[in-house]
Amino acid sequence: MYHSRWKETHYQAGFQYGNRLLKNGVVLLQQMKVSKEREEYAIQCIPIYKKHYPEILQEIKGMADGMHVSFMTIASFLLSMYAYTYDTHCSCIAISSPQCLLLGRNSDFLVDIEKLCDSPYYQLDGTYAFIGHTTAWSEMEDGVNEWGLAVGLTLLYPTHILPGINAGMLVRYLLEKCQTTKEAIQALKRLPIGSAQTITLADKTGEIAVVECNCDCLIVRWPQKGIIFTTNHYISQELQSYQYQCEDDIHSHERYQTLESFVKIKNNEKIENVQALLSGKYGFMCQYDRKKGMDTIWSCVYDLKDFEIMRVEGNPSRKKYQIDKRLHFQK
């Protein structure tokens, strides 16, 4: 896993990143061709980003300039990726109690991409600093910012999409611009959403929630007994009609059942227990067959009580959590 650093303006950060890749001979998107349909979708999304999140377009422009490629080469991929992806594997849990305040997430994805994942540290002008994790760049799949807001994404197979801000960009937006769970929910209700996802939120005040949403509907699920969790299917009745009907070959329901069982265990509200949960010691969570090309490629626990970031770069059943000390929290 890379540990990149992004600083100054969005454009400058993007340019520096793109130029560094160019000097190192790294060619992004070499094996990731974007269809004409995706390119046309991204073009329709650009006015929405210009209105609601123009900074990210500047970052993409900087990256393209740094790599000596066209803006649309990068934008077509990033602005369409979650609306047109069917690789949806992840689990999130948030706990808020006197003993424990955290958000934990497993990122389950293609093993081919494992070594290309990044844990960037963003410290850009006019935004909140944050540590995130991504299977690409610029978009984020989980993270925590300096104000103690943690955000985790689980993607769903889309049944309906519209031009809008996609899952990874939503997570990035919340980390840059929101201090609390309430602020994040208000932002999600305001922003045009393009893809299908659930977003788990936790802040240092102890407020936790899961937002289930797509381009048509948004529902907030609140915790029961201080714990809430999600995998890759909708739970709320309001979004059941948007559930993609297919074989659950990503173990979404099995992982959800493991999370449900964990909640019933007495004295489970400890960091080490959540790490054990994500490591598969309470049931199926990360026990994929790597020979089939998929595995847990990172696991993280954001401790909002003691302000620590703990991460496994790889499958947590085989590797240990390490503390990341790059981010300075506003305590």
C-alpha cells in the first residue's frame, strides 16, 4: 500500500501526484479502458461537480496536466467508476458506548489491485485534513478527518443511476468538509447522488449512523444499543425495490449475519474485539479464497475516543493492525 501526501491547492496536489507518476513511468488506466457509455455519463456529471464540488475537478485537471494527458482521460474514469462497477465487497461497523467509540471497515476487492492501493494524507488549502484509503486515487472509500469524523463506504450493485456525485467522491467530500455525523447527513441530503451505496458515519461526540442511498432515495438508519453495521445490501424497507436481484456470491448476507451475532455477545465493546471481528474470529468476514481473485485487501479501525488510526495492509486474519500517526486530531 502506498502512503501518498497531498498538500497546497487541489490543482497543485493533483499536478504533483500526476507529475510524480509520470517521472516514475507509471501509466494510470493502462489496463482500465473506459467505455463510451461511461465517458458520456462522466460528461453529464461535470456540471454537477462544477456546482457542488469544483475543487475535485481542479485536482483532476492538475493530475492530467502533471501526467501530460487530457482532462477527460482521468475524469471519465473517476466520475463514472462507482456508477458502473459491479465489484461490491466491504463491511462496516460503528460502535458508540462509554467504553468504545469507533468505526471499523474491511475493504474486500480484487487481489490484482492490492499492491496499488493507497492510504493518502490530505492537507489541502481550505479543507479539513484527513487520512483515507482508496483502491484508486482522489476518491476515498473510508477515512477519518482531523475533527474526528470517520466515514466508511459499502457499495451496492446499481439498479438505477443518474448523473451525480458518486460513492467515492461522496466519502471524499464528507471528509474534507464536515466535522460531525449530522453535518455529513445534511450534506448527503443536499448533494445529487449518482451511485448506489451505504455510508457509515461516526464522530467524536458519539453520534453514529448508516445512510442508505442512491440517486432516488436516502434513508438514515440509527443505531440500536449503540451499534450499527452494514454490508453490501440494503436493510431499510424504503430501498428494497432498488435491491439488485442476483446470487450473493460476495457473502454480503453471511457477513451481515456475523455482524448481527457479534452484537449479541456480552462485553463486545472493546477495540480488540472489533479487530477480532474484522479478522474473522466471530464468523465469516474475510475468509475469501484468494485463488478466485478476491480478498480483504485492507482493514481499518478508527478509534474516536483515543484518536488512533489502526490499519492492516492486507487480510487481518494473517496480519496485525498497526497504528498510523500521520494525522493530528483537533481534540
